[in-house]
Amino acid sequence: MTGYLTAPWEHLFMQRAFLVAILSGVVCGVIGSHVVLRGMAFIGDAVAHSVFPGVALAFVFQVNLALGGAIAGLVTALSVAVFAQNKRLKEDTVIGVFFAAAFGLGIVILSGAPGYSGSLESFLFGQILGISDGDTRTVAVTTVVLLAVAALLHKELVTVSLDRETARAAGLPVFALDLALYAMVTIAIVVSLQAVGNILVLALLITPAACARLLTDRLGTMMLLAPAIGALACVIGLYLSYWLNLAAGGLIVLVATAVFLACWLLAPRHGLLGKLRATRRSHHDQTVADVREASAG
């Protein structure tokens, strides 16, 4: 048993992969908690796809792909934040417009960039086993900075998520906080692209936070559970990838999904079985009360 646990750590590329995967799981768990709390999972999908044209342009001009993706994602996220201030349009409508536009632009750029298919594959499906030392350092530093900003703005972001009008009345800069959250979502997604790829990154952002949401009613506990679940899913997924010789990104997401299904079924208060038990207990208590009332009458 010990050999199964320690064997992957004998390889330097696996050590880097575990570190980046854990950091990705933690940062997506923290930022994803705000996304789930606010009910804006669609923005994660939009940003994940909006980095596509940035990566394509970066490939054409031979610059860093992650940097190109980050810039494109930030531009899209900030555009959504600006246009969503118009109360005639719902946030998900604006997200849909820019999501489609960004992806369309990426397709146009791709069609004029022969030889891009190899880079596209790693972008779409991740390349966690091929991460360099430089990439690892970049992910580590970015994660620390992002978590620090998230901790600094935590109370304000929660206030805006729960009641925007109350937050505005209290003098909070709601628009600036929207921009900050969108930017953090973008950076978290870009950080995690190498772990699970563009197609699956939304799952890493949303699924651990959704699990935590089912397990607790306390926001502070949710903020601890979500990154823990994300990191655990990444570690288990990497172990399975190593021993089964299957795609790491897909296995990470499948492990996270399995945890979600378990939470949906078994969570003490909000799981299916917990609700059934509560319903039965309520019916039993009501029956006992009716019997006592009948006896007393």
C-alpha cells in the first residue's frame, strides 16, 4: 500500500504536477465559493472559453500562451462587468453575448493559424504532467497573491453577493467589487488551465464549492471545505492517472463529480437521504401529536 502512495512522488514531473494540482484545487475552491454563493456559474464558463482567442493570438505572435489567455479573459470579464450595469439586461444575458463573441473570435484566429492544433490540444485538455519549474513557480506565486486578495475582500464580496442594494446603501463600491471578483475568477481559471484544460476547468471552479454548499450552512466552513475538496480531488485524480495511465484532467473532474454525488445523496441536512429522514421524522411527530390530541379530546 505504501508503494502505491509513494511511487508517483519519485518522479520530479509528478511532484510538480501534484503541487500545481493542489494549488489549482485550493484557489478554485476559494474563488468558486464566491461564484456559487452569487449564483454566477455561467461567468466561469464564459471566462474559460474567452481565454481561447487570447491563447490563439499568443500562439500567432509567439508569446506566452497563459499570458495571452489571461489578458483575453480579463478583457471579457471586465466587459461583462461594465455592460451588466445596465439594469435592462440580466448578467447572464451579457455573459452569453461576450462568451459567444470571444469563442467566435478564437475560431476565426485559429482558422488562420496553421500548426496550432498541438498547442490547442494541451490548452483544451491540460498538460499537467508537462509543467516546467517556471510554470510551477508562476502558479504558486499567483495562487498566494490571489488568495491574499480574496481574504482581503472577503466580507465585502459576501455582502454584495447576499444583497447588492444593501451593499450599495452601505457605501460599498459594488461595481469595483464586481470587477475584482470577475478578475479573480479569470486568474483562477488561467492558473488551473494546465491542470485540467479549458474544457474541464469550470468543473474545478464550481463542483468543490457546490459540494461544500451541500455540506454546511456556514459560509466560513464552506470556504474551508471547498478548497479541501478541490485539492483532494486533484490528488486522487493524479494518483488514478498515474496508475491507470489515463488523462489526469478528466480523472480529477470525475473524482470531484463523484464527491458531489455523494454529498447530494448523503449530506446530513441538504442531502437526499437527510431530507427523507427529516420528512419521515416530521410525519412521525405530526402523527404522535394527532394521536395525543385525539386522546386528550
